[in-house]
Amino acid sequence: MVRMKDNKQMPGGKWILFFLFLFTTGLAARANEISFKASAPQSVVMGEQFRLTYVINAEGKDLRVQEMPDFEVLMGPSQSTSYSTSWVNGKSTSETTVSYTYILMPKKEGTFTIAPATIKVKDATYTSNGLSIKVLPPDKSGKTTAERVQSASTTISDDDFFVRMIVSKHDVYEQEGFLVTFKLYAARPCGINGVKFPEFEGFMAQEIDLPNKQWVQDRYKDRNYFTVDLRQVVLYPQRTGDLTIGKGTYDAVIRVSTPQKARSIFDDFFDSYREVNKQLVSSPATIHVKPLPSGKPASFSGAVGSYSMTARISANQVKANDAVTVNVQITGNGNIKMAKNPEVTFPNDFEIYDPKVDTQTKTTTAGVSGTKTIEYMAIPRYAGDFEIPSVEFSYFDTKSASYKTLKSDAFQLHVEKGEEGAASAPVVSNFANKESVKYLGQDIRFLKTRGIHFSPKREEVFFGTALYAMSYLVPLLLFIVFFIVYRKQIKENADLARVRTKKANKIAVKRLKNAGKLLQAQQKEAFYDEVMRALWGYLSDKLNMPLSSLTKDNVEAELAKYGVDEALTRDFMEILNTCEFARYAPSQASDAMDKLYEQTIDAIGKMENTIKK
């Protein structure tokens, strides 16, 4: 047996371990910044208690909570503290969490707010978030929530579990967004194994992200339920008339109590349960879609909602062959993704490039809002003073049921002569400039009079022969031929409309190649967007019309002028409608995308053979 000589040394060893622990944890840097948050149920039932909790990840003091006149404080604040330590990449991080809990009871029905609270940590004061709590009337049965859950645990009726498709508007304009919510109502929380939401045929759908689906108490037909939003989507109708959203099916898993005959005293406290599958069905809904009223402005291109626009130019003074950009920013709420770019008209001598578009959107229950930034770039080739006309953007305002047009100021651009050797406008010089005279002086070369050796002239046998005559005649004929050919080409190039029409197919093929790459990568939205750009761009170039002036209404009439048959026109319209719908449809099979791609190539080929200019 081994006897320790001095038992008093043990406490010293423990102190060493304690200080090592403080060194690795207490002195470790905190990984997170201080946060102070309040939490409580979104809705409660009148006469029932609930918890209001404030949580801070630090040791705080002097908690100050505002008065809550709409609630009775039954208890609190009760304080609890927890500590945690974590190791990440060899570094220790410690965190302290302090919770302050109140037990409250509502005094009356309605929706009430709880003001933010404050707390001090060291010398700084932190403020929590405020809360909004909805107080529901008591259930018509007079039972509390716990009693209702207990009584409903043995029954499954259509009134206890169902799904509603809640539509915010049933009467809308074409391209006007409205909210559709699929909400599950349950006498007690249950599970969902599988769902089959209805198809949104005739609508463009924008999903609302629901990252944290939580059960919330809500009231429907004088009864309180536990509810959860299964899905929320903003729909934009793509055609007029009565459009129907079909029914959906949802497989619910409900836990049902199966009490058994008590065989002992302990059987009175425990019940057995079984899970029952029940299919829930949401009813269909019909949406009446009204056409947009007449009197559309010339700059209207299908935007519906509420928007604002800003436009600015990169510089008011540049040199020839330097790029200049016009930046147009459209911000608002509506079908901003579908809105076509406004037209920016540059002078004829400017080389124009395809605009660069950046769209940033956010989908909420209020609709799709965001910003669309379009950057137009052009290069002036000649010096001079130019004016870029004002940019116009028109939209249909659903609130006032009228068209509105946004206009920017016109841009004045001064283009200076570019660097030497760069393209510039013809300039007639009078040689009055001293620099010009100096340059001409440098160009004079004097005759050399010394060190010259002469050789006797030899007799030329080439002179007077047929080959001698051909040497003059052939270059003359070639010059005449080239002059005629290039004169015709210069004349054709001067006709910008003709050049644009001839290049329509080439540009469309280039965009379709990009669409083919997106098809292989299964980038659905980008694929349909590129196909739409190819079609609208092809029609704009082929018909020699600005892109902003093209609409589905006037395209058919313009194609008829060029002798395009109705079947081919319908093919083009069908492709455009399919792209508009499919870009935002919930799902599209890859074979449908392949078929649309082949259909687009075939339609453009037929159109190219029909319209020849």
C-alpha cells in the first residue's frame, strides 16, 4: 500500500488545473457579438398564460422592460444562466447565455405590441426587438388549448384537420401579382408526409421562402386551430379570362390515442397511440383576369405594378473611340423580371452594344420587389456635340388603374477628337496653323548632288509589246470591278436597316448557341430567358423595329405585312408564351426544354426563308 506523505498538496494541484481551465476558456475570445432578443408566441388565446423570454449571450445587468398595460404579469423575471465552451481549429471559445422569463396573461382580445427592452453589458446598453402578439377569443367549446388537444386526440374529423388555399385577390389585371397561401389547420399539431400542390397553368409563379415553418394558433369560423403555412407563392396571370387553380392533396399523419382497459394502477397514466394517415384536399379557386385598358403609351412594354426610375450617363465629355455608358435603374414592386428594357436612342454614328442587365429581386407576401439595372454602352466614332434623348419607361399602376410614364432628362454629350491615328470626321485644313506648316517643312527632302554614279541606259524590249499593254489594261479593269463592288457594299452598309435585317439570323443563332449550353447545364430559368432574348431580338432586327415597341399585339400584324403565314406566326407566339410561363413554373422536364429548343430553331429557319430583304 502506498501512503501519501503530504495530503495538503492535493488542493494545490486542483488550483493549478483550475487556473489552466481559466486560461484556456475564461481568457478565450468570444466568437459571436452580443445579441439581445425577445421571443413570445405570435398568437395566444384569451385567458391562457404564455411566456415572454429575453435572451442575451453575455452577463448583463439592469434589465429594463417597458410597461405592458394589455397583459397581466403573473410572474417574473426569473433568471437562468448557462455556459458553453467549444473548440474550433485548436482555439477555445466560451459563451454565456442568460435568459429572463416572464409569465403573462392577456387582459383583452386584439393585437398588441410589446415595446423593446434594454440591458447593460459593461458600459454599453443593448436594445431587444419588439413583439406583436395576437390575442384570440376563447374557443367556442370553452376549453383551454390543452383540453382541446386532449379531447381531439381520439377523433379525426374534417372539421379538425383541413387545408385552405387562401387567395388574396380573385379579380386582377393581366400581369398583376396576388398572393396564394396554402395553410394547414389542425386541432393539434400533426405531420405531413407528402403534398401535391395544384398546377399554376396560365400564371408565372414566384415562390416565397419559408425557412422556419412553425405552428401558430389562429381562428377560423369561431374556432381556434393550430396552423402552419405549407407554401406561399405570388402569381402573375399571363393571359386574360377566367383562370382556375386546381385542387391540391396533402397526406397528413395524425397521432390518435387508443385508451385501453386498465389492468393496473399505472395503466391509468399511460395511453397507447397509433398513427393514422388522412388525405386532405384543398378546394380549387377561379381567378378573373381583366385585360389592361386601352391607351397604352408608346414606351409601355408590359410592366405592371408600381415603379420608379433613375438614369445617368457615365460622362458628358469624352474622346472619340472612348466608351460612354447610360445606366438606367428601375426599382419597384411588380412583374419586374418580365418588364422589358427601356429604349435608349444613341446617335447614328455611335457603335452600340447589347445592354448588360442585372436584376435583384425579393419575394415577400407583398409581392416581388427589387431593382433592375440596365447598362447601355456605345462608342462615338467622330467628334462633335450630340444629344441622347430622354429615357422613357411606362407601366400600368394597379392602385390607380392607369398608365404612368417615367422620363429622365436628355443627355448632352461633347465628343472631342480622339488620339492621332484614330477614326475622326473629315477635316479640311487651310494650313494656317503653324504646327501644320512646321510639319510640312519637315517633309521636304533636298536633292543629293555629290557621290552620284550614272550607268548607260539599256534598251527595253518590254516596251511596245502586248504584255506591256496588258500591264496597264488589267489593273484598270480590276480597279473598275473593285470600284463597282465596293461602291455597292458601301451603299448597302450605309443602309443601317438593311444591315440590321441581314444580321438578324446570325445574332439569333449566336444566342441560341448560348441557350444550348444552358440547356445542357440544366439551367432552366437562364435557358428560357436566353430563348426569349433570341426571339425578341430576331423579330426586332428582322422587322427593323425597336425592341421596346414590340408587343404580342403588334408582332402578328407586322409579320402579316411581310407575308408570314398564320401557322408560323402562331408558332412564334406559342414559343414566347411557353418561355414566359416556363421560366418561373415549379418544374419543367428536360425533354420539354429540348423540344422547345428544336422548335425555336425550326421557327427561325422558316421565318428566315419567308422574310427576305
